[in-house]
Amino acid sequence: MNRYLLITNDTEALPNRATEDHVRRLMWGEHDNGVAGVREMTSIVKEFNGKITFFIDMCGALDRKTEVLDVARWLDENGQDVELHLHPEYLPQDYWSNLGFRSKPVWINQYEEVDRDRLRHLIKTFSGELEAVISRKVNAYRSGSFRWNSMTLEVLKECGIPLSFNNTQASQAIGQCPYAAHMQKPFRWSNGIIEVPVTERNFLSSTRNDWWVRYQYPLCSLVRYRSWPLSLIPYSVSSRDEFLVCLMHSWSFLYRDPSGYEYYRDDDRKEEFRIMLKKMSRDFDLIDSRDLKDLIDTGKIQIDHTEDVSKAVYVPLSLKRERLTREKLRMLNINVSRDHGKDVHDDFSVKPLAKERFYGGIGCCLFSNTLNKYLMSDDNLRLYSFSSKKTLDGTCVVIKKRYFNKIE
């Protein structure tokens, strides 16, 4: 068939999604008036000879870890793909202090070099606990809320986890990750990690880069699976696509009340899921992350694009506020003059990276033809837009930040 669909399920028992019995209610989907959880999802996908990749969150219900591992064990024994998912922002502060790690920053996409051991602990510890249950190596990882950065990819490489399911332009647009490649098919990072993007659509991407909509279940009112004749409708997903990744959650068959808690109402979402899979199974092979890795290893799926890991480096807010002295600028061999008596570098920040990229605030100016040539010759065009104008002191290079995500 040569068309592939991966259904990915973020399997979570987060404290803000239920009032009590979080694993029972949010993973098993057991409620007083009905059941709609991972067992029902597994049963339906098996009707179409498919599997689901269940990303098991090991942090959100730390005090119920035994119950979470029971869910992972059941899924594995029933032929489903069990992989790693982490929401470390829900870990209690004493968890970190007992290990000698700092507890901030809370969000994993803001981890810096000082947090490398902390991130390594997270991925090694919780993947190891999963592996003890499923009796194999973890194959794939997804960060909670798609929060990640280049260090995430580097630590995945260290830990021997080959697949990342994190690339989403929707998350980049709202600042949950520092970078996202404009790709809808698997690609490779420069350190060898294979990235599997969530399928997204943005009909107005040329004018509104923040209007990305994911292909997820329950189905969004915009992104729908349509037959080929109707696939030209904006935001459509159809057999014209060769590769699709659908996002869902362990509570996707439930409904949300005004307080944000999930509850069982009826079986409608079960039936809609069955109808969706019935349509899609005619056009796609329903595979999981293990199948995908085999298809890539055997060359049946070709990866012809590579992204540089350094594009996803997180730049701390503190760096933006840093003010360079003239001595630092001289060390970087940058000639700075004055604009009517005011130092023009007041709002400019520099962080030397592998390629000594320059990061600056909006509208900051440097008087230097040398700097202009340096920036224009590097791939910093990806980061900035340029303009120049004549001043009393010579040429003024105006550097404007193009992508907000590079400096939060």
C-alpha cells in the first residue's frame, strides 16, 4: 500500500484532569456510568489489524506508579506499542531536592546545560522502569505538551532511544518548543535521531504562521479525513498523503466538564473512532513506532532530509537582557560607534555557540560593515531580517528578530 498511519496516544493521568482515582478514570476510562479508555481503543484498532503507539506518562501520577505500570503491562501483553512520555512539571519539588537537582525551570523545553544530568536522569530512570515491564528497549519518546529542545535530542541519543515524536509547528508558534521543521514526513536530526512529526495543516501559512491545526482525535472541526475527490478542501487529510500521524489521548473517548475534568457521557466517540479507522484502513497500513523503525531500517521508507540539532537550542530569557561591554565587543572584533551619543549596543546580546551566532532584541542596531558581512554569510538569515540606512556615522545595520521562538 505504501501509505502509513500511526495513531499515537498520550496516555496520562494528570492531576488536573480528574478529581480522584486518576489512573482508573483517565487511563482505563472507568466511570460509574460507563467505560471508555485504553482497552476500548485497543479493541477497536484490532478490528482493523492495527496497533496504537501508547506514550505512557511516568510523571503526572508519580504516587500511582504501580497502577501506571499495570496499564503499560496490559497494553504490551495485548500487542500494543508502549513508549515513553514525560510531564516532569508535575513532579513534586522534594523529588528533585532528594536527588540533589534544582527544581526550576519547571518546563523541560527551558532546560539548559546545567540541567543535562537532570534530563538524563528523567529519561534513563523512567524508560528503565517501562522496559522492566515490557521486556524490551524503549523505541520512541514524546515530551509532555511537546516541550523539548536540542538537549532533548542529545540525551535521547545518549540513552539509545532512536525515535522522537516531538516536531510540531503548532507548538513552536505558541512557544512550547524553540524550533520545528516544516516537515510532515519523518526526517533525521544531525545526531542520528529520527523525528516523526505530528500531522498538521495550515491553509494560511503564508500569512498566519500561528494557525496550525493538528490531525487529532476527537476530530477537529477543521482537519478531517476526506475521500480523494474532496481532498482539495482546505485542511483535509486524505489518501493523497503518504504518511500521517494522528494524536489522541487516553481520555479521548471521554468528555470534559466546565472544571476541566474528564467524564463518561456515552459511546459516541468510540463509534466515531471506529468509523474513522474503517475509512482510513482502506487507504493506509496502520503501523506503530516499531514497524516504522523496521520500515526505515529496511529502506522501505526513505529519509531524505536532515536538520541540524543546533537549530533547536534554547536561548534563555536572561541572555536577551544581558548588556555587552565594549571590551566584549572588542574581543569579538566588532567595531561599534555611537548614535547621537547613545551606545547602540545597549539592547544587544551575544551568546557564542558552535558557529558564534548572534541573538539580539527587536530593533537593535550595530554600526559595522564587518558585522553585516559576517551575519549575511552565515545561516543567521534564518534568524533575522536585515535592512541598512545611512547615518552621520556611516552605515547602520538594523537587525530585526524574525522568529519569536529564538528568544522568549
